[in-house]
Amino acid sequence: MTHPPLVVVMGVSGSGKSTVGAALAQRLGVPFVDADDLHPAANIAKMSRGEALDDHDRHPWLETIGGWLEAHPGGGVVSCSALKRAYRDQLRHHVHRLEFLHLQGGRDVIARRQASRPGHFMPASLLTSQFATLEPLQPDEDGVVIDVDQSVDQIVQQYVDRHPAGVAPTLDKES
């Protein structure tokens, strides 16, 4: 049995989460939200000053994201860094049938992409801290890793090809 997909498109800043997430949601016919739009004002101000968020800053933000996922049992896609296992676990606490699409790329590729985003509140100076914080998906986490050094259409197609019915597999018996 399958359910509509609930997907978190994850990765460091500049990996293309928002663009890929919106394209994936459109392809799957489900709602999309950019988790950046769910940050409290204090988090945006802190990042705009070039200061990395800490776990205390992220906790309420992740709870808001988890609430959004819970509110979309018919499926949805969220773009969210989800850099640490603990953050992904916090989201899974809200929705057990959650899949992660990790957009992975080399530092040079990501830095180039980040440089092409003038005015974004996440300054390029925080890229080093993002890579230092990143904990790759573990074998027991439901998810896929796709290289970002290709077109958005190719990334979305690779994801969809892994789910021919266009839905994520059932991960729990309660959903």
C-alpha cells in the first residue's frame, strides 16, 4: 500500500532545495512550502548578521515545519536544510512516513550557486558552517541522495524514477 508523498528536500544553502522542491511538488501534484518562509523573524535577523543558528534557534522552526507536514496528510514537499540527524528525527516525530531527498554537491558547485542568489538572507560566509554541520542520511533513514550538478528536471526525474507510482512507500502502519 502506498500513500501520497511527504518529502523533505534537504541540503546545504545553495544546493537548490527551493527550486527542486517546488518543481517536485508540481510534478507530484502536492503542496509545497519553503521552510525559509517559516523561520521566525529572530532567526532571519541572526542569519542576516552572518551568525549561524544553533539548535535552540532551530527547534521551534522545526516544530513549525513538522506541523505543516502533519497538516498535509494528502502529501506535500518541504525544502528544508535538515542538516543533522536530530533535525530529521524531530520532523519524523511529526510524520513517520517522511522521505528525504538530499541534494548533494561539492563545495565549489554550491558556492557558485550561492553566489548567484543576491539578496538571500543566508550569506555565503555561512557555507562553511553548513558543510561542517551536515550529517549525511544514514542507512536506516528513508531517503535518496541526488547530485545537484545537473538540471532541475533531471533531479526531479531521478526522484520520480525511484517511485514509479509517484508516491513514497509506506513507512509506518499508523498513517
